[in-house]
Amino acid sequence: MTVKEVTEKNLPVTFEQDSSALHLSIQPNEYHTFTIQYEGIPRDGLIISINKYGRRTFFSDNWPDRAHQWIPCVDNPADKATVDFIITAPSHYQVIANGLKTKEITTGNLKTTWYSEKIPLPTKVLAVGVADFAIDHSGDINGIPVYSYLFPEDRQKGFRDYKMAGKILAYFIRKIGPYPYEKLANVQSKTIFGGMENAGAIFYSERSPGSRDIEELLAHEIAHQWFGDGVTETDWQHVWLSEGFATYMTHLYMESKYGKDTLKAGLVTDRKKIIEFAKKRQTAVVDTTVKEHFMQLLNINSYEKGGWALHMLRRQVGDSIFWKGIRLYFATYNGRNANTSDFRKIMEKVSGQSLAMFFKQWLETAAMPVLEISTKNENNLLSIEVKQTQDQLFTFPLEYTVEGSADIHKVEIKDRITQFKITTAGNTGVVNFDPQVNLLGEIGIKQ
């Protein structure tokens, strides 16, 4: 993109442009309003393409820091601003963007559409979509209009699938707090992601209508409207506050609709992914080693391990305190930025617990517990030894049940080796460890 001119109050402003940035010389604490005229074909950030039906489409695709490829901006999650989009396109296209549509004027073969977003947004979730769309207004949830934008060929199955967004939105409003934006549009798109949580205008893969995981995908991206969009991480190392939250909130929505076994199954699947990922890459969830190329942070740590940390936090503080903390965290930082420490302080405030060790070992440590458990049954007395085989010791409760009883027992694990005994009279002496799926770690039973 080539900058042609920069002006302020119709007067030219001296500027320099290199391959990655536009440089303007201003003094600290000065306030300026610049008009920047530029043109060209974006290298990235705005995807000009052809959809699966051969129709021409235009979609922004900014995550993580690709917005500066097509709009002048400070391309960092800490820089949030309100935004207006004024888009002129051939009149047969429909236009979607952040905020509410305030005006639309057709002149000849061209149509100009105005959108205005009043809530400050990070650049990663700025949205513009221009395509031939079929549009459905499926209803309002708590006064929030819910729309579906589908390629015309997919309108029937797409409207059916995307309509689930209303119930998902209602669930999160009830559990977290008011929806941050003035509309929710779910948009079939042509970008590089399966789903992208653009504020108030979520973009989904063009293959999403009819997909098996569409409900979970919708829940994940809608959860982002609160976490990642409303409350945005201060920097990329804290991206789990976006992706881990959306991952776990999806599990909680699915649990509310389909029951606890659905949550357990999801956590078991995620735990397997986390263990396999750790064998290939040993980094903490809050990953301070990544200084550039932030796309690599879209990994199992940020999503599944971050979600698992929230699950264990929920179990530690209890359901009511967990949700109280989630609601306070959102209410405190909505429209602003927060980091992991900010979230910890909120949870400490509502729980009355010190959570420094919890956050350090589950979010700031690359390792996780690897347990070797041996049992020996003699004279109706079962001797159990739990050994932590990883280098760094963890502190956590280990839950277990004894076959023949539904009672959940806990033993505190904090040393290299923990030994305890239980009476087995009247049962087989078979012990099931972590029956409720509440521990992130590997458990091996030594025979």
C-alpha cells in the first residue's frame, strides 16, 4: 500500500513510509487528527478472493497483527479505539462491519454504507465484509439483534445452523454479563481461519454451514465477544485470556445443554492434546519467549491448556465464586485491556484465597504433573504411593474413588512421594484416580 498524502486541517504533513510502517513526527502528549490517503492492493489483512461458488468476496482478516497491511493503525492488542467504516462498493454487494449500520445510499451502480462502532476495539477484531449475501434477522436477544449472513447458495442450511447463535448468546449474557456490542452478526466468509471473533461481526469459514462442530464453533466465537473483544489481553503473551477463556466457556455451554458427561469428554480430549503438545514443545501458557510471529501462539497451550487452568480454578474456588469472579473480571475490564495478573487479583478478591501458586504452576510453568501410582492390598488395607516424576513439584488435590462406592475422596499431593492407606473391607480394593476429570496431568498406574 502506497501513502499518497498525509494532511492535518487540509495542510500537508511530512511523513516517511517504509516496508512496514508510516512514520509521522509528533511530540509527546500532543493530540492530532490526520487524514491519510493511500492506495494499492493489500499484501495481507484484507483478503480479496473468490469464494467456493466463484463469487468475488472481500473480507478483513487481521489476527494477530495483520491490520496494518491495509489500514493505518497501531497494530497491537493494547491499542483500542472506536471505529467508523464508510464503504463504497458495487451496488449488488451487501456490506457488514463492526457496529451498527447508520446509513446506506445507492448512486447509480455504486452503494455507500456507513457503520459506526462506539465501543473501543483492538485492531485484531476490526471487521469488514463485502460479498453477495443472503441475510436473515433471526430475532433479538435482550434487545440485541442477531443476524446471519450467508452466501446465497448456502442460505437454507446456513440460516438453520447459525440460528443456534441466539440461545448461545442468551446463555453467555446470563452467565457473564451484558453483551458488549449493539448487534451480533454471524458471517460466512473467505478467510484463513475456521472462525474469527470480530466484534459484533463474527467471520466463519465458508465450509462452516452443515459442519458437525458448528454449535461448538459458534459458542467459541460468541464467547470471544466478552473475552478477547470486550476484555482484551494487554499483549500477546496473555492471549490465553482470549483463547483459553473461549475454549472453556464453550465446554461450559455444552455442559449446560448436554450434561456433565459432555464436559468430561471434552476435557479428556483436551488433556490428551495438551500432553502430546508438551512432548513436542515445552513452554508455559503465558509464553514470554515469543517476541514476533505471534501466529505461533495459536497453539494447544493458549486454547486447551488455558481452558484446563480455568476448569481447575473453578474446582478450587467453587462454582458460585468462579462465576462471580468471571462476571467481575468482565465488568471491571470491559472495553479495556487486562493481563494474567489482573485476572488473578479479581479471582483472589472474590474467593478470599491466595492464588499466586495456582497461577504460577498451571499458567507460568511449562511442565505439568506426571504421576506414577503404585498400590498394594494386604489384609483389607490398601497402601498407595503417588510419585511425582517431573522435575518441578506441583501442589494439587488428587481425587479418587474406591470401587463399590460413589464417594469422592481427596489427598493433597505436594511432595515427591506421597503415601497413604485406605481400608478396603467389603470392596474389591480397585481405586479410580481422578474420576471427575479435574486434574491436568499424566497418571500412570504401576502394577
